[in-house]
Amino acid sequence: MSELEPAACEGCGGTGFVIVQRDGGSLARLCACRNRSSGDGARTALLEAARIPRRYAECDFDNYAAYGDHSLPLANAKSMALRYADEYPLSDRGLLFMGPPGVGKTHLAVAILRRLITAKGVPAVFFDIQDLLRQLQATFDRQSGLTQLELLQPVLSSEVVVLDDMGGRQFSPWVEETLAHIVTTRYNERRATIVTTNYLDEPPKLGTPKLEDRIGVRVRSRLHEMCHLVLVQADDFRITIKRADHQRMPERAGRRETS
């Protein structure tokens, strides 16, 4: 080893994490060497650079609601997400949250991202796939000022990336090629990727598009290799809340009339 190269930490071997045993399983904990270099200021900077949309800025595991008749599958999804964050980076595979709209897939993905940043100092970035594809298409305009390479660099090189709403864009050969480049590059570099999608592999209704219909067979096959599936099956939480509010409105109106 060159005299100019710093010696690897004896505790973690330079990985930044130490493996501990808890409740019969293995967990990855931040090594003291990485903790020293990623204090509160550094982690605040990582959160600011994570591109988390304002709507999801406060999403964490504590405020994820397992509601109604579907509380068990929602609780299972939360348990898998929390375990993934606690055990990272024991596996370089990511997670694929698959289920209908409004069941909290993005909430759980952001909760993982926030936990990795705040508890382990892991650089992680959120990308809405539709927004990313629109920005990439805009680079075809020479006046855009950005190149595809500049736009793709964070999504390709960040240690952990959330790709939200996979399959939301109408399928085309260009969409397939772009998504294939992103997921294959991250797979080859062994970087963890967390994906959310509203599309299923086997939709319950005949004629409903499958995920592979929206992203291509190649991309779906690669996601099988690089992500553990988390199936989130429940009613749309947003619709459930609206119905509850609507049912309470006559009651509140009645109270106003009698007061």
C-alpha cells in the first residue's frame, strides 16, 4: 500500500459498515469511521440533495398507516421495507414495490431513503421516472442547456436510488432503451435500486396491461434479478379517506344546524 493511501479501518475494512447480530439475524450498522465523517451537517446536506418531493418530505415508518381490511398486507410491506433499511448493505439487491395506486408504495420507498440517510449516512436520491424521461427528451432541444449524460449521472452513480412510478409512461422503444440503460448500469455496478409501480405481473382484470407491457420484457427481467418483490395489495388510501370525510360531512352539518 502506498504511504499516501490511508489505511483501511480495522473495524469495517473500509466498507463503512459493521455487521452485528440481533434477534437471531444479521444487521448492518454504521461504523465509527463513517459516523465521524457523516455528522448531522453532512446528513442534512444528503437529505437536501435527495430530491424528495415536498409532498413526501415527512414520510417515514412511524407515520405509515396500515388501515382497514388490508392492514395485514400493508403491515407486511412496512416490515419488509424496515428490515431492508436496517440490514442495508448486507445485500446489493433492491426492492420492487408493486400494487395499485394509493397504497403507500412511494411512502415506504421514501421512508427507506430517509432512514438510510439519517441513520447510516448513505447517499440516496429520489427520481420520478416520468419527470426524468421528460427531462431527457428535453435534451434533444439544443437550447435545453443540459446533456443526457449530465441528467443521468446522479441516477446511475448514486449509492441508492428510488425510481418512482415505473411504467407510468406510455411504452416506446426509446423508453425501453432508456430504462434498460439505467437498470442495467446500476445492476452491473451492484448499486441498490428501489422501484415503485402501479402495474402487476398478473393483473386481476383481463385486458389490463402487465408491467412488462409498460417497460419491456428486458427491463422487467432485469428487475427480477436486482430487486426483491414487495406486493402491496389494498384499497386506495386516498379514496378511503375521501369517503370517510364525505360520510362525516352530514353529521357535522347537522351539529351546526342544532347549535
